[in-house]
Amino acid sequence: SSPRWVNYTLCEVREALASGFNGVLFDDVDDAIDYYPGEASGVINIIKLVSENYPNALIGVNRGFQLAPNLSPYIQFVLYEDYGTYYNFTTNDYQYLDASQVNRLINTTNYLKSLGLMVLALGYSPLPCDSYSDFVASLVAREGVPYYVGGINLTRLPTTCIIG
């Protein structure tokens, strides 16, 4: 909500676009709201101002589902991280979403699509073409969303896998 933060963000977006990027991603929007719930309007305002100042830029958010109705006029996509699988930093291993989490994922995906937003799915797996990758691939095939599955550091190039 600080004008200094707004100006800083607009400057960073200008620099990113000037260096050849065609858009920006506001990462971990849900964390900002979870830790600072009083700042929701500030987050919305920054993204609105970026949209108004850079109308040709692609703008997206990582998660932040609770703000989607307020953000949908200003963004084109939502990155849905942990789409079916995730890395558990407490146990230091990859895990699947349980049935209730998958149900919530499907409902949220459909809700975001109903707002006119593209959903980009991001899942995690320790190896390319393993059961984690297959699980994510089966979910995105059912929901019709583009996806990427990578290791926790996201340095692996995408691989085409055969589900089976």
C-alpha cells in the first residue's frame, strides 16, 4: 500500500519489459495476503496500475485465488502451483495431493476459468516421466490446462511422457 512500493514495482515492470520480456508474474500472491491480510487492496492496486500503465503486457499471478475476482480485469493468467503434486519442505520429499485437495483443485480451476482466466498448472516430481508426472498429466488432461512438471528447483527441461 506504500506509494514507494508501487513506484518500485512499476519501475521493475518497466525494466523487465524494456529488456525484452512480454509480461510479468506476481509470485506467491497468496502468501502476501496470508501474512498481511490488510494489504489485499494494496496488492490489487499494484496489479491494476501495472495493467493500466502497460496494457500490452501479459500479467499473471501465482496462486492468490481469493483475489481472483478482483484481479481478473487486470490479469490474463493464474499459475496454479502444486497442481496435483508438491514438494513437502518439512519431510523433504515429493507428495501427491489427497482426494479432497484434488477436488478443491478441480473446483478452483473451473472457477478461475469461469472468470475468463487461463490456468497454467505447475506440478513437481523428482524425475521426469515418473508416477508424479503421470498424475499431473492425468489431471491436466481432464481439466484442459497447459502444464509443466519439474523438480523443486525447476531447472529440468520439459519432457514428453507416456502416461501408463
